[in-house]
Amino acid sequence: MNLKHITIHQMRLFNSLANHLSFTAVANELHLSQSGVSIQIKRLADSVGIPLIEKIGKKIYLTDAGREFFSATAEVLNRLELLSEEIQDMGENIKGPLRISGITTTKYFMPHLLGRFLNIYPDVEPSLEITNQKKVTQRLVENRDDIFIMSTFPSNIELDAIYFLDNPLVLVAPANHPLANEKNIHLSVIAKERFLSREEGSGTRAFRTHLFEESGLKANIYMELGSAEAIKQAVMAGLGVSVLSLQNIQLELKAGLLTILDVQHFPFLTKWYAVHHKDKQLSRTAQKFLEFLQDEGTKTLADETLKKLNSYSKATE
């Protein structure tokens, strides 16, 4: 084993390969030829003296040594990135990459928050990945981003989770639904309605499943849809009822296209958290964004959301 011949370039290549498990993806990401990537990975393995990857069929897997080396490269590259930022900017300027991922519902507020942050710090280079709960959790496990925006998060990983915004979940129906004017509707009544469900891995689906099971009920699942937008369209089309975040449906409520049913246990107030690994060394930019979320998110958006919920409740009394 001759680790002194390992280059930073090879470490970046292997780090990318461990994330993507595809030579083609690495070549595209780093703007290299696939053959060049293969040669460098082979030289790296020769320097280490033990296989780091193995091919089974057409798929690439990390060996035990590969997983250990991946962990080491992640630590080294992260420290080098922090060092580069510190050297380039010994002052108070906030600049450089900021990688964020959030679950699907965050698309209704994260672009606005991020935009406000970039107005203050225009030299920040943002990346915002919006996907479902299952995929964001996987990105969190793999430590692929700086900050993860979630309402629920794994309990088997040491994390720092910072609350910054309320997330009320409501039971929505078409505006002309027969139960639209009913008060304190029992959950058993809703269990008889045709229910529109998000896909496996969705946070609202997990909440709805848990709530119904706790009450000894089972939702009458009529259709499964892959996004909050699809759910909204299906509810407006009269196909059923569903659980959505209040933040998803502001325009539809104002336009009279949807209604919130007054159902027991609703609205259910969950919270949005900015999450990262407890031992992760956040860049100055990521730390500043966390401070921004706490200051602006809690102070402004949370208050606005609760005001909207209160005003809607009074309007339907």
C-alpha cells in the first residue's frame, strides 16, 4: 500500500463514483472521458493495494475497503473545501456553494426563502434538490448536501435539527363537497370517503397512515398519486379527499377551488426543520443560511401561516 501517491483528483473521482456507482455519471459530472475515469480509478486501487469496487453484472458496488475509503475521501474533501473558503475569504463575505435538499412540499416556500437569502448574499452558489421524503432521507444518510429540509427525520442518526417554520396539515376536499359546512367531523366519516394518497415515502402519507391506525381505522384509498400538485388537481376534479400542507393550497383556497374540512385531529401542526449531521463541519455560508432560516422563517413565514389558518377558520364558522 502506497497512499502517498494518491492525488486529490483521484479522491474526487472516487468520491463521485461512490455516490453515483456509475463511470458514465462521474465522467458527465466532472467533464472527463469515461476511459480517463476508469484509468484513474484503477491507478487509485493499485496505490491502495486492495479492490475498492466490484462489478456484479452491469452494476458497480463498493467493497468494504471502498466504503472505508469513501468515508475518508468525504472527510478530506470537505475539509479542503472549508480550507479553500477560509483562505479565499478571510473576511466576513458569504460566498461559495450551498447544497440544500428538501421534501416535495418545500417547493412552496424554499425557493422564496433561498431567493431572499441570495438577495443579501449574491455570491453564494446554491443547489436546491426537491424530491420525496424517502429520497431526501437517503441523501441525508449519504451526507450528500449541507442542509436537509424535512418535517420528520431518522432517529437512528446523530443529527442537529433546527426548527424554523410551522407546517399545518389539513384535510382538503372539493369546494362543493357535502361535508364542506359540517363541524367537528369524526375521522370515521372521513374513512368512508374516497381517499387520494401520496406515494410510498411521502411524509403526508406516513402521517395519514399513522393517524388512521391510531384511531383503529383504515383509509379508503381510491388512487395513489406521485405529487402534491397531482393530488390537488384530483381533489378539485372531485375524485376524493386528501391530506395536504396548508402551504400547498393558498391559491386554490382563495380561488374557491378547494375547501378545508373541519375534521377531528385537524389541522395537525407539524414543523419544518433544517437538518444536518451532528458532526458535519458546515461552511460559513451554510451556517449563515441556518441563521437566516431561524430569523426569517420563524419570525415571518410561521406567523403568516398561522394567521392564514386562523383567518380561514373564522371565515368558515
